[in-house]
Amino acid sequence: MRPQDAVERALALSRADECVVIADEASTANLRWAGNTLTTNGVTRSNRLTVIALKHTGGGVAAGVVSRSAVGADGIEDLVRAAEADAAGNEPAEDAAPLVTADASANWDDEPAETGIGVFEGVAPALGEAFAAASAADRRLYGFANHELTSTFVGSSGGLRLRHDQPTGLLELNAKGAGGSAWTGVGTADFADVDVPALAADLSRRLGWGERRVDLPAGRYETVLPPSAVADLMIYLYWSAGAQDAQDGRTVFSAPGGGTRVGAKLASLPVTLSSDPAAPGLECAPFVIAHASSRESSVFDNGLALGRTDWIADGALTALTQTRHSAERTGLPLTPAVDNLTMTGPGGGASLEDMVARTERGLLLTCLWYIREVDSQSLLLTGLTRDGVYLVEGGEVVGAVNNFRFNESPVDLLSRLTEVGSTGPTLPREWSDYFTRAAMPALRVPDFNMSTVSQAS
């Protein structure tokens, strides 16, 4: 059964006062390689059907949500009844709001989008050439490429019929040799923009840097953070920017004495952190898709139109992620979360290479790993450096140093910026399983806190 037909069938079977149904149809293609050899490849398909049953009561509206995978035509009624039973047993939802109405998507009736192994036709030959070059240099390449295409159909008893086709791709490449290990990765919609020779050349250069080793103690160092590391930090900041938690005094975005810090200056330089469903190369769903309610999302908001939102503008906090319920509580504009993130600084930002060339003595990171929250009130994070930390002296990389554990708050880090580079698409290392659509600059921080030396390789 086609996913849009499953939506219509579930809505027709519903006995709830109101109903929202979400159908996700996904196909995935992948390549994996190890030791300069392709090891596996394959294609998979999956689907999920979510039914949101709404029951009007004297005290409001109760919601019941049930989601299941691989639901066939004969399983839809059981799913609908399960959602209705869930709603009957729940208290009225605090985030209850009228269901959204919108014009139907023009391509609602089209077949679901689908990917296949052919998406890698330009990547696979280039990988073969990279494997041969690595073998000749006594180095080994490891990694994987993954592409997923998900068609999501959202329908409601109120007439909502919206559809979005989301491509999500990434390639991660790791090199090992006498110079240790080095990592690089890219996010992509279709792999047409993935330059394997350039990625392999960058890894080769960094392995060359690593052939000289320098031991350094823990401490605060001037540090150039590349876009991937910046993405991991800013994505965590974004995930922590829920308006309801801020209003309740739980986060770094809570104002002393109550309310939120919207309007407060956060950054020492005029940086902007924004999301836009139409951002070129980072396109994502232009409407809310909420499979469940939480403090950051609401099933009642399914179908709400999304546009560009500046979370930080010219260094000041301008918005927090909102549902209609939290916007009513905070009195701030309705700004739901969007599935991409871009950071920009003043115009004319330098390249990463130019920033390194202007460094008298400091560290150049590759990426961050195993990031965990230490304190929500300051958004203090801890984690490890990985796959190459390099010492820069006199504008040149002179060798690789040991890894560190760091302790930093991305909010506090913004207040200490001394340089913001040019912005470009990047892949976060830590969060690539969850968030691939990001564009970030490199950042210079005068005193990044490397709290202890790490034995991690």
C-alpha cells in the first residue's frame, strides 16, 4: 500500500474526534570500506505509520499517539484503535491547539521518492583511485557513505495533506598511517558535490603533519576550531534552546529572576545563527513534522509552515525553539525548530588556511568526539579531541600533539571569539547520525580549555 493511501485509510477508520496521520517511506543505500577495499554495499527500505488520535473532553483535548513500522493494510485498523485507546486513557494535553490547515502539496499523489546504489556512481570510482594512492603510500583508508531518501506524508481529519521528500547523505573518510589517524567527512543531498580526491588529499596532508609528534600539557590554548567542530558545538547549543525549558529556569537561556534571555548579547563578534528550510544545499521540510509531543515539539503543530529564523543575530539571542503552546507561555514569536543550521560572521571571513597562517602559536583541531553535557545552567560540555590535533607556530603546522579532554560551553565560547572565518557546508562528527545539514565557519578562540591530556587515539 502506498503511504498516502495508508494515511487516507487510517483517517477513514478513525473514530476519534480529530486525527492526524504521518506516513514515512524511506529507502537507504550504503557503501563501506576498510583497509583500502570496498567491503559491503546494499539497499534497504523501511516505513513507519504514526496515528495521533485526539479526544475532546470537558477539560480540553487528550492525545493518543502510536507509531509502528512495517504496517500493512490489514494492520492499519489495529494501529488506529491503539491510538484511540491511548487517548482515552490520557489527561488533557497542555499543548492542545486547533489543528493546522494548509493547501495540499501538489505532488501528494506521486510515488514515494527512492534512492539506490546508483547514487554512488561518481563516488565509487574515485574511491578506488584513492585506495590505490593510499596503498602506494603505505596508508589505509576506512569509512562509509550513506544515502537516505524519506518521503513523509502528513494528513489530518481537518483536510491537511502535506508531503516532503528529504534526501540525507554523508561520507566519512578515515586514514591511518605513520602519521597517526586523520578524519574528514561531508554531508550531501545527492553526492554530486562530493570531491573524493580533495578529501583524500586533505587526509594525506594531515598524516604528513602527524609524522612529527609533540607532547603538550593540559591548559588553555589559542585554538582554531574547524567548521566540523564548530557544528558539533553549535548544534548542541541549538538543541538546548527550547523556549519552555528557558522560561522555566532550566537552561543557560533562562534569565535571572524569570523569563528568557532573548535580546541578550551572547557573542563578542556580530555572528548570526539561523535556520532556513530553503537554504541552498541544506533544504529541509518547510513545515512541522511532529511524531510525538515533548517540551520542544507538539503533535498539534503538524503542518505549521516554517521559514527562516535567526536564533542569534549580530551576536544577540533573538529566538528560541517554540511550539504554539510555549509561544503563548513566553509571549515570544512562534519559531518552531527547523532541520538545518547555519552560522555566519562579518562579511569577508578568512578561509581556515588563512586563519592558520595568521596564528603565531596555537592549536588546530580536526574534530570533537564523545560530547556530553556537564551543566545545563551554563551549557558546559565535555568531550575529547580526535583524529589529529596540530601545533601551529609562525603560521605553519609543525606537528601533531596529543589528544585532550576539553571543558567548554558553546555559549561562553561565543563571548570569547576573536575571529570568524568564511562559512561553508560541513558535517558534524559527533552528531552526524542525527543532524547533517549544517554550514559553519572556522572560529578562533584565544583560550580554549583543554582540561586534561587524553590517551584516546
